[in-house]
Amino acid sequence: MAAPDYDAILIVSFGGPEGMDDVMPFLENVLRGKNVPRERMLAVAEHYRRFGGVSPLNAQNRALIAALREELKAHGPRLPIYWGNRNWHPLLPETLRQMAADDVRRGLALFTTAYSSYSSCRQYRENIEAARSEVGPSAPPIDKLRAYFNHPGFIEAVIDRTCEAIERIPAGRRSGISLAFTAHSIPLAMAAGCRYEAQLREASRLVAEAVGCPQWQLVFQSRSGPPNQPWLGPDICDWLRTVERRGGDVVIVPIGFVSDHVEVIYDLDIQARAICDELGINMVRAATVGTHPRFITMIRELIVERIEGRADRPALGSLGPGHDVCPADCCPPH
């Protein structure tokens, strides 16, 4: 079967506020219809206010788009790049409306998350379809690129970021570091219906083995549900207290995130660091992949793979490459 004729790339992301007036409307968008206590929303609002109400995520997405535009200009395919968010401007309906006005026939979407779960994959697909319905018949169909948690380009970029962090620890102490890979926690009921945790463990294992660190742990952060609802753990802050007796050095790798945003900065650079300072642990936090050159080339490789319908689909480890078309029952919300 011939591959569809794609004529645009769509970057799909979470979105973030870019000023104090945006914070509460943004959080209300994020939490609409979710069973999250208002106290939790107000607490998260304070996190944003600590940074002037500005999330770094939008700026990082602009940088990613600029880097990808140069990559496609240099190596092809020369396709226009659009950007739409779930929760803040540019919102997906705005973007789909612009794509329709530009006579885009069919778009190919990159989600700025490497893993499969309801909130990181299926919900974005639902957001796109809702946006298409809002725009009407002129809205182009949008297909998504496969999950890339074990693509060599993503893993190599994370390895590089991890090595950069390890090199900030004195050479004589590097053999004894504890390595923690962090990702956004999700409810256990949601995790049971997808491969999110398995994919995270596989990506973490691949990176830990590549950097030669046998002491590693997958931990989670940023849970937001009611206290009586079980979520994936252990939480990064709880885990840090278990390594107190070992002391020494901890390298934290936010492998669950492509770019920094307020949760990454607050949960790791402020909250986790405060615990490490309290316990006398030397903490180094690795950067997210962001605009790492290998990550940018990976995006182009995924685009070419899909446009050309290539049978060769690179994937490291034992889980194999992700599917192009998600099954109807893929990643249920609970």
C-alpha cells in the first residue's frame, strides 16, 4: 500500500503559560474534567508564579521547530512546520484552521512525548480530532509518527545528556553514583492499560547500560490526583530519602520529558535539590534532549520513514518499533 501524500508537519505539545495572566486559565484547561483537588491546582499555580508565570516549554518548542526547519531545509523533505498545543496558545483548533487556510491536504504529527499512555498519546489524538471537528470539513487529516522511546536517535541524545551530567562529578567518584530516571507519574489504573511503564524501563535500561551505571532506578514525579488514588511510584523525593545512607552522588535524568517545563524545573531543580541539600547528597540534573542534534535528525528520520513507507524501522532493545496506526482500544484513560 502506498504511503499517504503528506504536505505538512505538525508539532503537537502540551502548552504552557507565558505570563501571570495566563496561569489560571491555562491550569483550568489542563484540569478540566479531571478529579484533581482545587488545592492542588492552587499549589501548582504558585509553582508557575515562582517563575513569573512563564513556562519554558513554549520557548523550547520554538527552538525545536527552528532546528527542525533547518534540518529539513538541509536534507529534506522540505515541508512546512506547524505547531499546536493541547492547553495553551497556539491551540490546536487555531493551528488546524491555519493549515486549512493554507490548503494543507494531510499532515504528519510529532508528539513531544516519546512514550505511549492515554495522556501522552491517545488524548492528543482525541484533541486533534476535536480540533478538526471544530474547524470543519476543510481541516486536513493528521496522522501521528510512531512512539520513539527506543529509537536510536532519542536514546543516543539521552545518553549524551547523561554523560554530560556525569562528567560534572569528580572522576574518582563516578563509579559510585546513583542514577535516577524520572518521568511524569500516572494513575495505576491508566498504567495498567498501556506500555508506558515498560517503555520507560526499557529506555532507562538502555541508557544506564550505555553509560556503565549498574545502580539505577526509575522514579516518578508530578502526581496530581487525589491522595486515595494510587499512582506509579516511587516518587523521586521519597526515593532520594532511601539513598541517604549511601550519600555520595546522584544523577537525575528526566528521561520521561523531551523539553523542560515548570514541573521538571520545580520538581527536580527546586524540590528534589532541596532534599539532596538537606541530606548531604550531591545532585546533578541532566538536561532534557531539547534540540540535541541527534534528536532533531531522529525526527527527520521518522518523517522520511513514514513518507516513504520504509520497512526498516530502527528500534533498540526488546520491545521493537511502535505502530504507526494506534488500535481502537489503545491506551484507554482508565
